[in-house]
Amino acid sequence: MITLDLLKGTEYFPDIANSILFLEDDFNNLPQNIDEHLQSLIIEKQFKHIKGIVFGRFQEQSKITREVLREMLATKSELKRIPIIANVDFGHTEPKFTFPFGGTVKIQASKHKSFIQFLEH
């Protein structure tokens, strides 16, 4: 997430419109850092076209529990319109799943059940 945030305003920032963001971070960041970087992405003008977010599982050292993440996301009204899935095994954690880059994906999220479906690559 931090790397994506650092690319804002450069020619290297990807076109994120109509995308599902897969965001992950390592143990070097505490909740306030994650909150700041997420807010920075939210104010990016393309963010209003984001279709969903999938968060990788945070490492214990980051101190981001399910409740901390839930509280952080609740403070961001821009996120209420999109599905969000968290605690997915990818990124800097073990075990990890590798997602194909550039494919088509569908996510569905509710309080009790969520899934990620790869439609094509």
C-alpha cells in the first residue's frame, strides 16, 4: 500500500479506475501509518471509480487486528459504497496465495461470507 501511495503524482502511478485494489503491507507499519496511506489513496481522483478492495493479512507486529481495521475503515465514508475483503493470505505473510496480475476478478463481500472469483487472465 505504501509503494502505491508513494507513486501518486508520478508517471508510474497506475490507472486504478474500475479496479479492485489488492493492498498489503509488511510489519514495519503501525495502524496510524496504514490509516494515513489509505486516506492518501482515497483522495486520489481515480479512487471514486474503485470497484472494491482486498486487504492481505497483516502481520502481528503491525498491531492491525480485525477490530482495528474495522474501526479504521468505518471512519472513511468513501469506502461504504464498495465491497471490502480483509485477512486474505497474500503479501508478506505465510501461507500466501499468488494472484495473477492483470486478470479479471469478481469479489462479493458481506458480514458473514465473502469470496474472490477469477474470471479470466
